Amino acid sequence: MDSLLEAAREIQAAAHVPYSSYRVGAALETADGEVFVGCNLENANYSNSLHAEEVAIAEAVKNGHSEFTRIAVSSDRRDGVTPCGMCRQTLAEFADDDLVVICDEGEDETPSEYTLGALLPNTITEEMLE
């Protein structure tokens, strides 16, 4: 198994999911090969919940990274979960369209792979806001 996907699976144990019981882990690889992980953190006010991808990005950016090559996403159900629309837009703020997104399909299955550009075409960009 890819070590990035393994890191996404391992961090799920730290997830705080008292409402959905749906654990998600994400592992983000920087251009220099460092890996930052995140898990979902639910809040009784659902809109204040943090998604695994957001937590991983925040940790990487906080540590001075701004170039990313891959992200792996895994749920405890191994259901091929992809980043949600909000997380796709957050990824697009910090990564290029060619960011590889690896989605966990289960133990005996080949993970699905996408590019961020394929998952989020016509991204809202800084240029669009000017």
C-alpha cells in the first residue's frame, strides 16, 4: 500500500466524530516529500466542523509549505470518499490543477486517482475576484 494512503488511514483514529461516526483521514505530501496529516473534527454546530483535508492543509501551510504534489483521503468505511466541494476549493487555493488526489477504495481494491483539476474544473481563483 502507498505510504501516503497508509498515513491517511492511520490518522483516522484521532478523528472526533460523535455525531456522524464517519472517520476521515487525509495525508498531504509537499513538493519536498514531507507529509502532513489531518482528520475530521465534528462540532455540534455542523458548519463549524473541520474536514480532514482542511486540517492537513492548515498544518502544512502553518509549517511554511506552499507546494504540494499529492493528497490521500480515506474513510473508515473505505468507500472511495473524495474531498467535498469546500475542500476541493480549499485545495485549489494552495495547489495546482495537477495535484494528485488518491481515494481509498478498500484493502483489496486499487485506490482511485484523480487530479484536482478534474475534480474541480473552472476553479474560483484570485484572478476571478479582481
